Amino acid sequence: MTTIVTLFSAVAICAGIIFFLAGTVGLLRFPDSLTRLHALTKADNLGLGLIILGLLPLSGSFSTALKLVLIWALVQLAGATAAQLIARLARPSGRGK
Amino acid sequence: MVDTLTVSAVIVLAIVAVGLVRVLRGPSRIDRMMAVQLLGSGGVAVLVLLAVGSGTEALVDAALTLALLAAFASIALATTLVQKADLAAKADRAPGKPES
Amino acid sequence: MLDLALDLLITALVIGVALWTIRTRDDFAAIVGFVAYGLLLTLAWARLAAYDVALTEAAIGGGVTGVILLRASVRLKPVTTARTPIGVRVLVGLLCAVISAGLAAVVLLPVSPPPSLAADVRSHLASTGLGNPIAGVLMAYRALDTFLETVVVLLALFGAWSLTPDRAWGGRPGAPIPTASFGPLPLFGRLLIPIGVVIGIYIVWVGADAPGGKFQGATILAAMWILAMMAGLTEAPPIGRWRLRLLLAAGPIVFVAVGVAGIPLAGSFLAYPEALAKPLILLIEVALTLSIAATLGLLVAGPPETAPGTEL
């Protein structure tokens, strides 16, 4: 049982790291701001989400696990809002240039 | 397991640190904002990895605080850019006139 | 080995981002660099096991300093700075190097054994009713420092207010924020602020027994207020209101009142009678939390710009 849980954590955390890597590569390599934003949101949502999913079985107590889920939810909310604001600025008529 | 989590923290930090090149290079202001947004989520990930790895509840609280305020920099930057653009537009419309 | 790799990486990043932030010429880019620097410092404090400081840096760096700097940059007129003569730059560099070397010497060449009162603090902590030794030091053994720090924050606000033009005195702080183009912000504010208030109160409460406390919690509460202002959900109150001023002064007043009461009751200024230590510390913490949150929020809002009585 513990082996399965450990394996699950390891796979989830590795997958999360891959999404962070993909987000960074996209941020550096994609040609314009809107496509880079697309890459960034994947790291925000799935990268952190998968890492937290992997940490849940290791967190030791219910309250810590609850806090971890809350952390992910807050970063989701923040990421979605920031992405909206950045996209509005990045439009051709936007004011972020 | 503790070591594995620390290794993961090092890798995540190294990855988002590479992303910081976007802060350096820009070219536009929104590109810099995006790199900081990525560093913010990466920082939260590093803190939760270290927190669970070392069993330190206080680090979970620090990560919670960072997560709560994760959008603040972007919001402040965006409102500032719009405010600046509005001020510039106002100045363009009324050249040389003092603000009433 | 592994821990060393993490520490070296954080150190290199902190120094690299700091250098870039100093060197860059664009004010906006420098502020972005400073925000990134704050995030990295949070990690550095966490690695040093200074969890109270890590929490403070997360709250202040994430919620307040970036916003203050950005608002300041809007108010500043674009200036073309003439390059400083080379002699002056070399002199400044030399002085900075001397200061850094002095600090490094203090850190790297400690007297052995280093003088410390930590053991004394731990053995007497129970008498304060607190579980967090840092809260014990701040509220009991070094209460005077803590008191003066809260007054300093208030003085900083007076400094900002003193920049008010005469016609706006008593009016609302801050320039009006254009809300038309901020689609998701009001919704984000409505969702986040209740959660943030709960987290802020939690951080204050947990501060008695674990890292956290009034300053960190108050900063989170202030950040939520600032968010409400940035999202256009509320306006900063006119600074002439007496209820607002009472709120700002409540923390220091309660602190002084308890401190003076300590002279007849416990033998010296800012001493607590042992049976009442915990409730009194709690009373001071609650009052200070409200005052610090209000002060930081108004500090970010800046000096009044609209005359009292004029609504937009």
C-alpha cells in the first residue's frame, strides 16, 4: 500500500515539474506575449496542482492537506485573474507595450 | 522521501529561475510581469515541497500567504500601466494646459 | 550536499536579481525585479529556519512594498538623470564595500561562545502564556522596541500625509483608479477578500504559539483592503474622519495604557502582572493588528489628492 502511495506521489510531483519546465520553455521560446501567457498558465495551474496532489498523501495531517488544497485553489484564482489582466494589456489595442 | 522532495524543490527553483531571463530581456513590460508570476507559483511550489519534506507547518503558512497574495504584483502592475496610459492620454489631449 | 545546492542556488539568485535591479534604468523593470527579489528572500529566510521572518517577507513583499513602489512611480515625473561623475561612483562603491566587509566580519567572526539570552527566554516563556519564543521576546522582553516600531509605522503615515496639498487636506487619499477596463478584478476581490480576512486573523491567532503574529496578519488584512481599493470595490476614507484617526492610534494607545498600568501593578513600565500576561498581550495584539492594518493600507493609498466633500 505504502509503495503505491509513494509511487503515486513521485509520479504526480514529476509530472508537476514537467509542467513547470514546459511553462518556462514556452515563456522563453514562444514568439509573442499571448502565446507566452498560454505557456505560463499551464505551469501555474497544472504544475503546482500536480505537485500539491503528490504531496497530499505525505502531508501527515488532515489540516495540512486542507491548507495545501487551499493554496492550490488560491494560486488558481490568482493565476486566472493575472492571466486575464495580462491578456487585456497584451491585446494589440492594449496599453502594456 | 525527504531527499526526493528537496531534489524536487531544487529542480523547480532552477526551472523558474531560468524563466527569470524573461524579466531581464523583456522586451515588453507584460513579459516581465509573466516571469514574476511564474516565479511566484514556483516559489509556492518550492515552499510546499520544503514544508512537507521537513514537516514544518510554519512553511505551509508562509506558502499560504504567498498564494493569497500571488496575483498582487500583476494586479498592481496592470492597474499602474493603465493609470499611466490614461495620464499620458490626458496630457496628449491638453498639451501645455495645467491640470484643473 | 543537497541542502548546500539549494542554498547556493537561492544565494546566487538573490544576488543576481539584486544586482540587475540596481543596474536597470527603467523604473517599471526595477520594481518587477524588486518583487522577484522579495520572493527569493522569502525562500532564503525559510532556508535559514527564520519562519517568522519568512512569513513577514511573504506578506510585506507580496502585498505591500510592490504596490507602494508602483504608486510612487506613477506620481514621479519621468526624469533624465545625468550620470554621476566617476569619482563619486568609486567613492560610493568603496564605502558600500567597507560596510559590507564590516557586516561580513560581524557574521563570519563571531565571539565564541556567542552571547545569547535564548536559553533564558525559553525557560521563562511559560510565564507569558505564549508558546512562540519570538512572540514572547517581542511582547514581553523587548516590548518597548515593539511599541516604538508600531509608532514608527504611524510616523511614516504622517510623513506621507504631510505631502498633501492644502486644498486636499482631510480628503480621500490616492488617485481615482480607472475601473472600466478591469473586468475580472471586482469578482476576484469579492472572492479573495473573505478568504484573506480569515487567513489574516488565523496568522495573528497562531502567532501566540507558532510563527505568525500581529504584524504579518495585519499586513495580510491591509493587503485585502488595498485589493478592495484597487478593484474599485471601496474608496479610501477621508483622512479627516475622527473615527479613522482613533483606529490608527488605538494600538499604540492601548499599548501605552497597559504599559503605564504595569508600573503600579507589576513594578515597571510595560511589565505585565503574571496572572494577566496572556489576556493583556492578546488585548494589545488585537488593538495593534487593527491599527497596523489601517496604517499600512493608508500608507499604500498615499496622501489625499481630492478635496474633502468632492465626490467623483
